Amino acid sequence: MPAIVTDNCNGCRFTECVSVCPVECFHADDTMVYVDRETCIDCCACIPVCPVQAIYMEAELPAEKTWWVSLNREKAAAYPVITGRHEPIPGADEKRMSLGF
């Protein structure tokens, strides 16, 4: 089961996850990152490094977040792969603090 990026990433786009991914499965738009489930090798390296706890293994997604599976699939197909750490978007630190991290 691949990793799935969820709502806590939206408005932050921290990319520590990208920097540890061995297979370049992350894609990004202007507000967050998404995982290509076809490329993800289920290594889980991205989960503990996410500063806003936005990433879950698909099998461990809370029921209210399962719709993120299809959104990750859709957005990963629509946006380019990112390969390395990028600066978070403006306001990311404030969002992280509002989430309690």
C-alpha cells in the first residue's frame, strides 16, 4: 500500500518527504505534494520526516481521509515530479504551528 499525502500538507508544502524518497514518487502543485501510487515502493521513509504529520500509509488512513487516495492519484498524474527539497510556501510555519506541531 502506498503512502498518501493528506490535508495537513495543504498550505504548507514542506518537502522533507521528497528529500528522503528513494524513488521520486512525489509531485507538487502550488499548495502541496502528492504521491504517485504507481511509483511509491511503500518504504515509509517519508512518514516520520513530515513536520505536519500529513502522510499515511494507505492502509492506515483514518476513514474520513480515504478520499485523499483518489486525489493523490489524480494530482500526481497532473503535476511534475519534484526531486529534492524545496522551500515551504509562505505561511507554512504558521500553519504548522496552528496544527500544533
